[in-house]
Amino acid sequence: MCGIVGFVDHCPDWSPGRSEELVRGMATAIAHRGPDGQGVYVDPACPVALGHRRLSIIDLSPAGAQPMHSTDQRWVISYNGEIYNFEEMRQSLEQAFGRRDWRGHSDTEVLVETIAALGVEEALRRTNGMFALAVWDRQERALYLARDRMGEKPLYYGWSGRTFLFGSELKALAVHPRFSREMDRGAMSLFLQYGYVPNPLCIYKGLAQLEPGHFVRLALDDPPGAKPQPSPYWTLPRPHPEAIDEGAATDELDRLLRDATRLRMRADVPMGAFLSGGIDSSTIVGMMQAQSAAPVRTYSIGFEEAAYNEARYAKDVADHLGTVHTEMYVTSDDARDLIPQIPTLYDEPFADSSQLPTYLLCKLTRQHVTVSLSGDAGDELFGGYERYFTFERKWAQRREWLNPFRSAVAGAIDATPGFAWRAAAAAAPPGLRQKLRPQRMKRHAASIRARSGHDYYRHLMEQWSPNMLRRPGAPRSTAFLDRMDIAEGGDLFLGMTYADMGSYLPDDILVKLDRASMAVALESRVPLLDHRVVEFASGLPTDLKRRGDTGKWVLRRVLDRYVPSALIDRPKQGFGVPIKEWLRGPLREWGEDLLNDRQTVIGDLVDLEDARAVWREHQTSDVDHSYRLWTVLMLMAWAREWRPQ
């Protein structure tokens, strides 16, 4: 795993020397992603530069260094990630083209030679891996960018003036002197709603995230500023339940996931796994141990607050499987010490509070290994989130209302001015105050007006109303909204999981994992996101994903083959963080400093009075506003660090 950067420069003052200086600076900005080496390529005849930071995982020799040329010298690649099936791809090239003159045994070489033999799109289709790549076609004078199927690896791109920039992280693009810090108001609005910036948007105007499963082509002859159109080489399958019995489904999932785990155990460096003691991570560790001659090394995080502590469950599973287990306990002091680093680690606004323990877990793990397998994605693939069942029940109750009555109630709420709701909230008992805030009532009106269960889910996922912006941007298309529209009219449970697979998973869960792990140069791998597993899960009928309010049904049956259910069966806890308590204790001074900063650039864009009122209520009552407050605080901390315009 590594980091990539680069640009195409149409400015008249371009020169190879200046380009090399700039791309080296961009690569240095993400040195944490690849501490083992740096390389650059500048085309002597074209204004194109590629940069790379290396974290050596497979083929630790100089033969694996990047940017790398194909044997025929036509293609130059800078690539971040791993191609897990590279050995099989190499065999295919040998059989089809008689290739034997390999320079080393890296997956990078196999990838660039597959591109040289078959073209970019066909090469991408043959991969099983996680990656973000840039490849320069010297013959056709065209740049290709591509991202893995599920969005495990990040890739930003876009025009800043006459310069086309791209890179693994925004901090690398920000080094370039033509980088523009103008914010995209539509992206900012969606961040306040969901706590992350959904793909394909970016917080900066003119830039975008490349969508998972897509590639773009930018020809050097294209006019400056012409936005390249992403093309899919793979599409997330819509839910399409097929007839299969429980036994056959369990066997097939076991086979696919076991093979996905086997492929992700390929490395030339020490390897371990995250273990929470839950269904997903226990399944992955069980499969690792079943395919390993030596004890697997496992790592977990605990909390002093008993309600959030899962460390004891992880220890029980580790003892059963016989792993070499290491754990650490996160304290409020750890959180307070980490807070100043968050805007640097996450250089785009990001507000999942489990980002704190995730980073600390990665830091602990990196002290022992260079690669760690993770159990992420089980909830989205197999319907494990409690909210799926909660929202389903709420919608069943809500749709009983007659449509005219719903419209009348929503209209009355919208017609009531904000000052009236604020007065009502001030006079209400503490338990009702937060529900009567103007922003909350606007959200309530939107949910009452929902046309369908899918529309209802969309509204209930919102944390803050778009009306919080003083000048909201135009509505924007995102993977979450688009997939909710696609799922409209179908099974609500499957529709919610489908929407989350397209947005919440890549834009929250995988962003959190990538930035936290790469900050300490740890490669994280996710077997559940093998595209064969994803495609199989998309065809499962609802009753194999859930029974009543119990999710991940068939995955539980697979886990039964590795870990006794007595060690697993308990109420779902998730990777919860005591942020409610921390904001009232050790993080209170930090939060108040941000909210009371009258110089913040966010103050010109966002109405912060409601946020300050919510903060006061959080501090003076038992009402928990921690998740909504965390979103605003993360935005303000980010703005203080990066000074957007």
C-alpha cells in the first residue's frame, strides 16, 4: 500500500524541472502513506508528472519501486494498493503471451504488463484487489485514473485553473501552487447532513472523488478544464434475491470468504488482524487461523467505560482460536491528546467519532505488523445494523397515516417561524427541548412528508438540515441518493443496505480505515469486500440476511464453523465511543473553544447559533447530542486547520 500524486500542466510556464520539484513536494506531503521510498516520473516531452510513496509489502526489492514502466516503455504506472490475484494474472500472461522475462515478483509489474497486453479496462476487470492508480500512455498521450470496485483506496482529481491534479489525499494536492481552496457548498451541506462528504463530491469546488469501480481518461489534447467523464468497469449489483437454501448458501459463502481471506494473507511482511469479538472480525480471524500454520496475531481496543468495552469478548474469541492477542485500553486522555491531529489525518471534513479509537488501534497494531486484516463491511453486506430494523418499524407505523394528514402536519411545521420553535423549546421540559429546535422540526417535517420507506430512510439519516447553511449550494447527485432512487419500490431492508454499500461504506467506514491505517503506514485489508463475496451477497434472499430483527443470518452460520455461538451471541454493540461523556468532560474545553471562535471562516457559511444552543443543552441536561455536535466540531476543526475559502 502506498500513495500516489501527479498532475497534467497546461500552463505556459511549464518545464520538466519545475514539474519534478512540484511532484516531489506533493509526494512528500503524503510520506506517511509510504515511508519506504519515493519515486517520480516527469515526461520529458509532455507536461505530465507522476509521484509515488512506497510502503513495501510484496517484493521488497528495488524491482518493485514506482513509478514503473512497462517492458515496451509505453506505459508508466503509479499505483496504491494490492492486487491479490497477481500470481494468477501473471500465469495468464505467461500462458497467453509467453511472458517469462519478469524483472521481479511484484503485483505492480504484473498490473502494468497486463495493461500493456490487454488495455486499461480489461486489465481492471481481471483484478481482485484494492487500488487507486494513475497510468500514463506515452504513445496516445493520455492519462488514466482508476479506483477499485468498492472504494477501499481513495483518489481525488480535478482541475485547478489550467492544471489537472490528482492524488490519494487532498493534502498532497494542496501543496501545488495552483490548488484552489474554494469550498463546494453542496458538498458542505451534505457533510452536515451525513457526517461525511459522499462520493463523487469533494469539499473543494472543481475537485471530485473518483467513484468506486470507475476509471477516467484524460487526453493531453483535451482542452484545459474539460472534465473527464468517469466510466464504470464494474457496477455494484442491485439486490436480486435468488432461490437458494440455507445449507447451500452457508457452504458457498464459507468457500468464497475463505478464499478471499487466503488471497489477502499474501505478503512478504508480518501480518495480523483486528479482532473485536463480534461476528465479522471473528469470522475473518477464524478463517485466517484455519489457513495458517502459526498462531495469528490479533489486536483489539477497549474502553474504561464498561458500556463501550468489548475487549473481553475479543479476548474470549482469541483464546478459543489460539491467537497471539494484544489489547490496549483507550482513555479520555488518549482522545484529548489525539484531537489536535484529527484535521491533519482527515484533510476533508469527517465526523465518525470512532475515528479516534480506530487510529489508536492501527497505531498499536503497527508496532507489531505491517499488514492487518479487518472485518469491515459485514453490516452493509448482510444487514447487521440495528437502524435497518428500527427504521423499518418506524416506517410501518408512519405509513399508516393518511397522506393528506401527513401533508397538513408537515405544512404546519414548515409555516411556523424559527423564533416560535425556539421559544417553545425554551419553555419545554428538558427531554423535549432538543425535539423542538427549529432545525430538528424542519427535519421532522421532511420525514413526515416522505413518499416511501426509502425516502424516509434518507431523511432519518440526516444529522443537520441543509437550512443550517446561510447560502445552501444546489442539490447534488451522490451515490447514496442515487442508490436510494434505484432501490425505490423494492424491499426496504435490501434498499437500505444497497444505499449504504454505495456511500456509507466507502465514504465513512473505508475512509476512516484508510486514513487511520495509512497515518501509521499500516496496510489494512478487507476480505468481505472481495467482489465475489459482494456479488454473492447481492443475490441472497432477505431471509438469509435476517430472521426477524437478527441480521447477518447466513454469516452467523458460517461463523458457527469456527467459533462457538456462545462466545458471539449478545446484543450488537458496534465500535461505539463514549463521545457523549468525553464532550462533557475532557473534550469540553476544546469544543467550547471551537464553537465560540468568532473568527472561524465557517461562521460566514453556517448558522452556528443552533449548534451552540444544542451544545448548551448537551452540557446541562441528560439529552445526548454528541453525534450531531461531533459533526459541527469536526467541520470547525477542519476549517481552522485548512483555511478554506
